Amino acid sequence: MPSAVAPRLSLMMFLNYVVWGAWYVTIGTYLTQTLHFSGTQAGAVFGTAALACMVSPFFVGLIADRFFAAERVMCALHLIGALLLYLVSTATTFTAVYLLMLAYCLCFFPTLALTNSLTLRNVSNPAADFPRIRLFATIGHIFINLVIGSLNMERSSMPFVISAGASILMGLYCLTLPHTPPKAAGQAASWRTAIGLEALVMMKDRSFAVFVIASVLACIPLAFYFSFTNAYLNEAGVTNAAGKMTLGQVAEIIMMLAMPFIFRHLPLKAILLMGLAAWSLRYAMLAFGNAGDRMWLFYGAILLHGICYDFFFMSGQLYTDQKAPQHLRGTAQGFVMVLTYGVGMFLGSLLSGWTVDFFTTPQGRDWPAFWLSSAAGAFVILLLMAVFFQSRERIRTEQQDAEAETAAA
């Protein structure tokens, strides 16, 4: 890989996640506390991201991969998205915000797959180069939320304006990226391939089927956290809540570095169960924390993100890749992504909004009850996995694969 390519791709990742992170964390606060949307309405708006995740495989797999260069597609999507984000910042009714956010998410979320694809096609050693480049996406998310939190913008429409500006910058920057022509030009298009339906054959394996079902269910309480944590912390009186929430991404990076060690010493089932247990624990900590003498519970809940995400979702991605036949690996990942970040997060967004309204009285929101219901849901999923997931597999590291090849030789 040319030495100049990695910094260019790293900056691409950084900017793309600045665009996303600027509004994603604080949108629930803005909708409920500034526009005074109900919890159900706020959850529905947040759910537009999940709807886009269900649609984006069609766009990427059937259109972008066959007819247009990746960098040009991203340029167009970001420039259109910038206009839509600015319009969101001026809208005040539920219908207008919902439709504009749906249109915007349909533009933005395909760029997640496109940035990954563009990176993988322009590096010489994907296994070594991609993680280092992808790290800058998390750094971008952390950076923009530190800015928004420190400037006390969480209740304002300014995060959308900032995201729109970053989207214009990203769109123009895309034109400087390495030319990456469509990789599937001339190939027959199939909607079944785009959403990974060929991977349904893997559901014959009981443990994998249980994992997929549990992953979809786990995304429901996951949506509770992303939809309303920032709104809750602001309402509880936590200063610079968006900035403090970036500690979760810091913990995610640290835990990601530790995962090869964990994979060598723990079986997959134990890792997945620990991830689900962490989700249940973090919701309980949110329920009982406050901005005063129990602020440590809030910090603990945020820092648990490393275990919550890496132990269950990242390990699950690796398990899917390891379990799938060679010719179905990409298809299997797409299949699980559509079900989890699409179907699961959409259901979770709607249910989280409904639950907020259910626990809202004339005296205010009963946040402890809201979070304890989330903790109970995560614990039920933990029990289902403990009973029905019978796999004794381990996630193989590169070192273990090399050792196995040496032993076989």
C-alpha cells in the first residue's frame, strides 16, 4: 500500500463518523427537551436509522457496486445529505422531522459500507491495515461529541448544522480519494444476494440460529441506550453529557485491543454471556445513578460500553465469519447486519419510545423504571442464550490459526 493512502483513508473515516456522531448521540435530547416530542415520536425518528440500515444493502449491492465509483457515490450522498440536515435543523413538526431524517438516513447509511469497501480495496494487507484505519472512525465520533458537549449544544439544532457542514467537507474530500470503480460491474443483480438471504442455510445450525435470534433481541435494549441515554443524563443534571459519553468509545478501543487475549482464554459462549450481562448491569447502574454522590454509577454504565459492544457484537461478527463457508462470508455478515441493525434496532427504537411514554406521568418521567425494564429485557436474553446456545467453539485468533497450520504440517 502506498504510504500516502493510509492517511487519506484515515481522514475519510474520521470525517464520515464526525458527520454521524454530531447528531446521533444528542438527537433524543433535542427532540424531547427542545421540540417536546413524545417518547414514541422521538423513538420513531431515531428508528429512521434502522430503516435505512435495512434499505442500504439494496442500494450498495444492487446500484453502487455495479454502476458507479465508490468515491463519487459518497460525494453525491454527502452533498445531498448536507442539505437535508440543514432542513432538519429548521423543522419543528414531527412529520417534517421524521420525513427529512428518513431521507437523510437513506443517504448517509450506505456510506458506512462504502467507506469500508473503499478502504479494503485500496490497502495491500486488509487484516493489518483496516483496523488501524477504522480506528479513526471512533476517534472522529469521540472528537465531535467532545466539541458538542463542551459547547453545551445538546439541546439545540446546532449539531445538525455542524453535521451538515462536515457533510459538505466530506463530500468534497471524497473527490480526492483513490478512484474505486464498481467492483461488480456487469454482474447479475440479485436482491437475495444484497440482503444475504443465501445465508439462511446457516440457520440449520441450532447454535447459530440461537445467536442470530439473540442478536436481534439484544438490539432492542441497545436502542434504549442510544435513543435516550443523552436525554436522561441531561435531565438528571449531568454537565457535558455528550462529552462524558465518549468515554464509552474510549473503553471500546481499549477492550478491542484486549480481545485477542480474551479469545485465547475464554470460549465463545462465556464471552457472549458476559457481554449480555454487562448490558443488564449498565442499565441497572443508569437506573440507580444520579449526578451527585452516585455519579460513579453513570461513569460505570458508560465505561461498560467496551464490554457490552466488543464481547457480544464484535465477537458475534467474528463468530459469523468463522462459521460461514468461505463463499458465504460476506453474505452472512450482510444477513446478520440487516436483521440486527435493521430489524432489531427498528423494533428497539419504536419500543423504547413507547416505554418512555408508558413511564411518563404528569409529574415527569420515571427514568429508573425505564432503565430497569431495559435491564430485565437484557437479562431475559442472557437466560435464553445460556440455555439454548450450546456451541463450544472459540474465536480463533491469527496466532491460533498459524499454530494450527504448523501442527497440521
